[in-house]
Amino acid sequence: MEYYEGKISIKAWAEEDRPREKLIGQGRRNLTDAELIAILIGSGSRDESAVELSKRILHHYKNDLNALGKASVAELCKFKGIGEAKAISIVAALELGRRRDDTEVKAIEKIGSSRDAYQLFYPLLADLNHEEFWIMLMNKGNKIIGTHLISKGGLATTIADPKIIFQISLEHHAASVILAHNHPSGNLKPSAEDLSLTKKIIAGGKLLDITIFDHIIITDQAYYSFADEGVL
């Protein structure tokens, strides 16, 4: 039997309790988050097993996978036992999960509600530590033409230039536009700047016969629709 600093290594566990063997024998849904992460990082250290290391990482993020998904490679490398290769594996796996969600919502081709818009914007704007401003372009039937990143900002603000928004809209012959940006703070309330910018874009859209269908503010847990709240 193998021991590391008085602790039993994963190799010494009963076969059905080892993460890889457990996944094969019992299926992926029977593994805990820590066990799945342990498979990603492959090995622990002399002081702790891969599962124990994974539990320690999850505990730091309060067992919140969304919070872990925001962690950078450099941040993960601060954990004892996590080198760059292991950190990259964790970041890559969580990004794949996010992209899978993105693929699943791409079935929405026509916008009928703010919820539809939120589902399409969420994979683009969730888990970011900075603000980004995006637009969704639609034709007269509210079918999606495409989404475009307008600007990136800091932790609390981003600047969206209406001229760029309308330039892209005209280039793609859009009949209507949905605006969207995220609030990394988690606060759903529109700022004074958000309200002012939205009014300015609506006014410009009227001159160009482009309807501003909605403006969505997205956080990791919820969203705010200017249209639903009667702000537009």
C-alpha cells in the first residue's frame, strides 16, 4: 500500500472509488465535481491526492463552478500542487463546457422575447471579469443575422460608440438591433450611463429606420431587459 505523508494515494483506493475507474464503471454523472477535476489534473502531490487538491480548490471558490470558470491560468497556479499544465487543463475543460452551452442555444434563429436574446448572449458575456458590449442584428422578421462585439472595457464600465453600432447595422442591412452588455459586479440595475447611451442609440436608430428592439444587461445569474421593464 502506498502512502504520501501518511495519506493513502488514489492508486491504493478501492478500484470503484478511483475517479477514472468510477467514471468508466458508474458513469460520469456519479462523480463529484472534485472527482471530475481530479481526472483533469491527473495527479496530486506528496501531501495530498488529486481529489483532495481538487476539493481544496473548489472550497476556495465556495464550490461554485461558475466562480472557478472565471479563474485564469495564473490564478490557478497559485494553488500548491497546480502547475501551468494542470491549470490549463482546468481552464480548457470549463471553456469547453461553456461552448457546449453556446452550441445548444444556437437552435434559436428568431427572437421572440428577451429570454431568447439572453440565452444567446449569455455564453458570450458570462464569467467575464470585465465589461463587454455586444449587438445582435435582425431582419424584418426578427431572424438573427449575427452578433458582433462592439467594445471591451474595465471592471465597471465599457464605452460603446453608436457610430460603430450603426455602421455595422447598415453594412448587414439590419432592420432591428438588440444591445447587450454584462455587469461583472452582479448588479442588474442600469447605470446612468447605461440609460443615457440607450436613449442616444434609440434616437439614432429612428433617424436610420433601425429599431432598437431591446437592451439586455447580463450577470452570471440573471438578466435585465430594458424592454420588459418599460425603459425603451
